[in-house]
Amino acid sequence: MSTERKRVARQINKKENVVVFYSGCAPYPLVISKIAKPKQIIGVEINKEGHLYGLENIKLNKMNNIILINEDVKKVLNELEDEYDRIVMPAPDNAKEHIQSIAEKFKKVKNIHYYDFSTEKEIPLLEDKIRKMFKEKVNLKTVKCGNYSPGKYRVCIDIRKI
Ligand SMILES: C[S@@+](CC[C@H](N)C(=O)[O-])C[C@H]1O[C@@H](n2cnc3c(N)ncnc32)[C@H](O)[C@@H]1O
């Protein structure tokens, strides 16, 4: 996934405030912090051990713009202010549970990186479904970034509000 993490990180600029939901042991926050040096990155991970490894990784890499929260995304969604520029959702099994709420709540966000699994044929259907969740006009760009099973890909849909 290192190529994919770098692809996302290279789109981010220094002025941004970024949220990474489902941050695991923090590989996305770390790569984003190193490459893009944004103002702040918040990571949210429900698994305690994953979260603790994330804290250790931040310490080892001496990153000072990352805050990690050990909590369920569902709960954190109610608590975060609508003040972020970009949201990254690197959990193709889980992101579909929260994308609708994120589309409704975060009006100021400009870019969302949404991960899912899809066959080639289903990509246009998935894009349609995502487009309909947003009241704003959005540009979508879908990137295949891994294999899940024969004919099924891990995909990232870059959602950019116009
Ligand atoms: C596929 S892993 C990806 C981890 C990391 N983003 C990476 O790229 O290595 C998905 C992660 O999402 C976390 N997760 C699943 N549901 C969650 C939820 N509702 N709230 C917070 N984290 C969640 C899991 O514990 C797991 O660590």
C-alpha cells in the first residue's frame, strides 16, 4: 500500500487539516505527515492495540502534527467540528458504513478519499451511489490500488467538491 499512501499524501498541501478515519497503527497519518507536512492530522482507530502501536510509531518517527483518537468513528463523527479540509477513509470493509453521514456532516471538506472493494463492471454503479450521497457537485476519480479476489479490486474513489 506504500504507493497508494504516497499517491494520497502527494495531493495534500501544508495548509490542510486532515482526518484519517480507521487509522490502524497510523501508516496513513505518518506518510501524510512526512510527505505533505500539513497543519494537523487526526487519526481515529477503534482497536486499542492498533491505536497503541500508532502512538509508538508517531514517537519513533518524531512526528508532532498527528493526534490519534482510540474510538469508534461513529461516535467521533458526532464530536468533531465541521472544520477539516480532507478526510481519508482507508478501510474498504468499513468505510461504506459512514460515508453517508460524512457527506451530510462535513460541509467544509473539499476532498475525501473513500476506499471500497469493487469489480471493474461495478465501478460506475459505485460512483453513482457515492455521487448521490452529496448535495454538492463532486468530481470523482477512481483508482485501483490492490486486488481483493479474482476480478475484485481494492479501489479508492477520490471525491473532490467542485
Ligand atoms: C483495513 S484496516 C486499515 C488500517 C490502516 N488504515 C492501514 O492502512 O493500515 C481497517 C481498520 O479500521 C478499524 N476500524 C473498523 N471499524 C472502525 C470503526 N467503526 N471506528 C474506528 N476504527 C474502525 C479496524 O480496527 C482496522 O484497524
